[in-house]
Amino acid sequence: MMRRLIIYTVFRVLPVVILFSTGASALNAADARGYDWFWFLYEQDRISCFPSKTVTPFYHTVKLDDNEDYTASLPPLLFWKYTNDHSISRNWLLGLAGDVDYTHANGTEDYDMGLMPFILYGNSPDKKDRYFFLWPIGGTFKGKLVMDYVSPWVFPGVALFFLYPPQSLLYLPLYIIASVIPAYVSYGRGDYSAHGIFWPLIQWGSSPDRSDFRVLPFYSHNTKKDYYDNRSWFLLFNYDRTFMPGNREIDTFMVTPFFARRWDNQHIAGASTLFWPFFSWGYNKKLGDFEINFPWPFIVYQRSEKPFVRKKIFFPFYGHIVHERDETEFITPLYFRMKRDNDSFSSDYTITALIIWNFYREYKNEPSEYYGNKWHFFKIWPLFRYESNDKGDVHFNLLSILPLRDPAGYEKIYDPLFSLIEYHREKDVRRFGLLLRTYYQCWDDRTFQSRVPLLFRYASFDGKITEFTILCSMFGYEKNGEGSYFRCFWIPIRIGEGTGESISEIGDEALPTESIPQYMAKSSSGDFVIGRVSF
């Protein structure tokens, strides 16, 4: 009986007490100080540019800007969601399943749901936004594939999986393609409507100024008034006429894939190709443009004045591209550089040997809330990452295994799982952690907090101890505005009067997020402290 009681206490009662004593007090502390955590498992951050709550890696919610929130659980595998003023978009299972709640400008609500490629469903008070599709039977879906509506019916290729099961994985792609070809389909956009039988083999469509017809592989003819007129025979012989402003016509004749020739009636531009798309060359006198691919994509040369383009590519070894004020250069696989220059900011991103990332960004007019006026990011994957800006913000992680940058999402969710050493400074708040946050501390000018999960918690305010507890807060000392207490087996015993001005009385409504950092902890004698030792 005693053994059962001990087991029940250890595995049922004690975890609840631990969660209550650590987790509940953590939430209260977050309300007061703007930042709180429990090991690598939990973090609440109201300090950064992206206020967030995270239960690693199962729950994460962050405010991306004034109009958009992001919520995720084990993304992209399980779930992620974007919420803004007019829509809620949810995705599951690598994006194969999802739904959208959308409110149109006129106030009409619109709901779309899908499990690709099996089910697509839409519902709205507006009849034109209602639809249903069930694969392989068929139906209608709207607002997809650049069309107002698409109505495919019956996918007979699915029967191949049952009648003639694939004997090898090599046949699987062919079976999948056959299973998504409908026996009949109709679709349209605006005043254009079209129909198909075993699309894309047989298709015809029309509008007041457009006409399309094809029976592959034999013949196709597509026209649009004042835009184009093209024909194809046996997919080999192709003739296209494009109508341009100023009575200009551009004609193209192609014997696929052996030869093609393009010319215009005003002799402004011309191009030719052999064994398309590998060998081609062309010019445009009006744009001051000349380009040669010999063979594409391995050797590419282009020189243009309108727009200003300079392109030299000897793939995969070397490439240099200038497009207006943007520039890209690579030396495969050792070096890749991309420079951008627009009216808002200029940037210079360099990746060396695929694992060394060196990024700069500078804003010209108004500073960015996150990047400031000048920003620098350096990473040697997967060893560490470092970033800083001219506002004084700094982020450092030893071990940074994600091969991407996503400070508001993926890095917040997954970095704590692999962080050996981390240091953050943002809005005068500093944080330092060791070994997956087994030791972690947070401080600013007035307060200091440090913790080792389940072992001890320490906090001070204006140099005075406000909390020191051990063994899941089983024993210790706490002081707040109401009084000072001694904890014994989690029972608080009052031993003194309070200060009457504890930071625990500062709540969300009384303390705006942007004012929180002045109440956080920072060493007054140095920039970086471990425990209470300044450096």
C-alpha cells in the first residue's frame, strides 16, 4: 500500500505541484516583467519586435505586425496559421490540408477548405463562392489555377492502380499523372469559358475576343484579337504571330526542337534557336539588347540598355548578373553574392561554401523596427549565428541547425532545442543561456532573474532579493508588494511586510509593451553578467 502511495505521489501529484509552482508563477512573472521562461520548453516574450508565446515545439504564437499574427505547431509538418484583419488561413500536413476564413471588402464572409487532391470545398452567402469537389468523382472549385472556376469530372486513371498495380516505383509518376487527368472538364475566367476531354489532350474555348482549340498531338489553334494568333501541327511545327502597338508584328516559326526563327515586320528584333532551349541568340535594337545562350543554361551572355542588364553565366562555375541597381554573382559552389538597391534600403548578402552566411542591410529613409538603420547577420551553419543592428540589439546562438532565417517563426520554435550557448540583447534587455537553457538568466537596469529548471529560481529588484527558491520552489524566500514569505513544502509562510511597490503589481494594462524593458534586469556595472559577476 505504501509503495502504491509513493508511486502515485511521484508520478501523479508531484508533476502537478511542479507545474503549478513553476508554470503558474512563470505566467504571472511574464505579466509583470514582459519576459519569462521555463527551461527550453516555454517562453513568453513581450519585449522583442515580435511578441510571442512558445511551448517548444508544440505551440507558438507571434505578432508579426499590427495586422498579422502567426500561430504554429511543429511547422511545416503539423500546423500553421496566419491571421489578419480580413482573413484566417490555416494549413496542416505540409500544406496538403488547409482552410481560409475570408471577409470581402463588402463584408461578405467566404470559407474555403481543402485536402489536396481529394476534397475542395467553399461556402459563402454569395452563391458564386460556393463549390464542392471530391476526387476522383469530380465537382467544382473556384478561385484556383488562375481561373474563376474549374469543373473536372471523373478521373479514370485511378483505376490503373487496381487493374494493373505498378510493378516498380519507376511507373509510379506515370500512374499519378494519369490519375489526375479528368474525363471531362470545364473552366472559365471572366467572359472566357472552355471545355476539355481528357484534358489537356482535347480542349476548346471562346470569348468575344478569344478562341482556342486543340486535339493533341495533331493540331491546335489559339487566337486573341489584337494580341496573338498561333497554330501547331503534330507538336512539331509551330507558328505564332504576336501583335504589338504601332502596327508591329512579331512572327515565330519553330520545328520543335530542332530549329526556330523569330522576326518582326519592322526589323527591330530577331532571334534564332537550334535544339531549343539549348542554343539560341537574339537582339532588340529598340532596347539595345543582345543575348546568346550557347548552350543554355551553361553559357549565357546578355547586354541590354533598357532595362540596364549585364549578364555573364558559365554555369555551374561562374555567373555575374546586373539588372538595373541589383547585382548577383556566384562561383559554384564556393561563393554566392546578391546585392539589392531600391528606394527603401540596400542589402548585400553573401553565402560562401554553402554554410557561411554574411548579410548586410541598410535603410535609407525610415529605419525598420527590427533591422534599425543598419543590420548585420553572420552564420556558420550549423555551428552558430550572430546578428546585430545599430540600435544595439544583438542575438547569438551556438548551434544554429536551421538552414534558413526566420526570427519570428522557425528559429523561435526550434532553436531552444539545440542551443548550447545563447545571448540576446534587445530594447535594453539581456538574456543568457547554457545547455538548452538549463541555466538561463534575464536582466536589465533594475531586475535580475536566473534559473536552473527544477533546482532553483533567483530574482532581484533594485539590488534587493525578491525570490530565491529551490527544489521546484518547495523551499525558499519570496517578497512582493504584499509581504515577504518563506516557503516550506510549497506552503507560503508570511515573515515580513511588503514594499508596497513590487513590480508584480505592474500588469498588462498599466504597463505598455514598449515600456517593459526599463523594469527588466541589467547590470549597472557592466554589459554582460553571469550570475552577479560583471564583464
